[in-house]
Amino acid sequence: MSRGVLIAGNWKMNLNHLEAIALVQKIAFSLPEKYFAKVEVAVLPPFTDIRSVQTLVDGDKLKLRYGAQDVSRYDSGAYTGDISGPMLAKLGCSYVTVGHSERREYHGETDEQVNAKVKAALKHDIAPILCVGEPLAVREAGEHVAHTTDQLIAGLKGCKTDQLTKVVLAYEPVWAIGTGRVATPADAQEVCGALRARLAEKYGAEIAGDMRILYGGSVKSGNIGDLVKQDDIDGALVGGASLDAEEFTKLCAMA
Ligand code: PEP
């Protein structure tokens, strides 16, 4: 088992490329260089910012990683508005979120489409951050574990076993995203533990033990510490708090 902590900031549809440069500079220079040997920090800006972030990271040899928020299932072609794996790979993206609940809800993304995007990312050596999580009604019905483990298995369907440890999972209960209502560490651990157990059942304990599982949903500097203390939580996918350099670096420092 060789899992390291990952803190990934999902900027969603916020910040133009100039604002992105300013935020990345603040984050990179607020954290001491040795910090990055302990915790991996990534930012996931909108597509329009990625080239600027790449130039900054490469030029200043920053330890920060970066990625995108979506990827097409196709490599190229008549898919207006979409961005492909080869394009993201050329921009040096390490990560891409796939199946975020906002894309499932506002773009109608199905498990089948999410699965195709996971494979597209892996094909181009980009680590997919596969997001799963239940809406409030599912949790209230007590079906959150079944719901998220089903999303997990559907999302990974047909992936090559030797690529699985590159996949990062993010458990993001829909009711906790952007609401200020964070899952308790015990509730988050219940689901993250169940996800790992399901991975072990399907792919074996070694692969399951090597895969990173993040928690996402109203993570802040004040709650990250107790979340990452849980056995099966290896970091966080952070939305709102990743847009504020001071809060995000504080959060990273507490992880
Ligand atoms: C997210 O968008 O993935 C997220 C977890 O958002 P927030 O931290 O704002 O709840």
C-alpha cells in the first residue's frame, strides 16, 4: 500500500486566465517546497486557463499539479465544444474529474458516458478523478452505500486492471457539495471504506489498497484534519474553498 495524500481544487466555472495565474502563484509560494513531498496538491481550472497554468508551472518549476474538469470520450472529430484526452495530455494535465455530480445533473451524463471518459483519460495517461455520490433522498432512504458502489463499478467497467491504481475516486455526497453541510468523518469513512471493500472484492486487496479515495463536499481548513485521519480517506476534492488562496493553503497545510 503506497497511498499519498492528494488535495485537488475544483475551480468549477470560475476565474479567467489572469486570475488563474494570480491564484496559482499565491498557492505555490505560500506552501514551502518541502510540503509538496508530503502532500500532492492539484488545481483543476476551466479549460481556458490551463495553458496559462501550464506555462507558469513549467516556467517556475512549480511542484503543483493541474488538470481539467471534463474530457471527451473521443480523441477528435465533430464534437463541438468538447475537449479531448490528447489535447489535455499535450497541456501536461495530470488529472481530470469525470462524473462530477454537476455534470451528471446539468449535462445528463450517464454511468456509461462516465465510464467512456474514464477510459479516455487513462488511454492518454491522465489520472481520472472518478466522482461518485448520492443525492439526499438516497441517503435518507439508507441506500447511499449501494448507490455509490454501483456508480463505482459502472464507472470502472472494462478498465484494464493494470491501469486501475491510476484512477482516483472521489466520494462526493451531492447534498454536501457547495452547501456548507459536510459529511461527518464517520459518515464519509463509512462510504469510502465500502468503496474500498467493493474494489477489493472485484479487483483484489492489493489494487484496492493502492487506489486513492478522496472525500469532497464543503471541505475547509477546519474539517480537513478529521477527514484525512479516516482509514480510507486519502485527501479531498475541494470546490469553493479552493478559490481562496489563503483558505486553500491553510486547508492543504492541515491535511
Ligand atoms: C466540488 O465541486 O467537487 C465540491 C466538493 O465543492 P464544495 O467544496 O464547494 O462543496
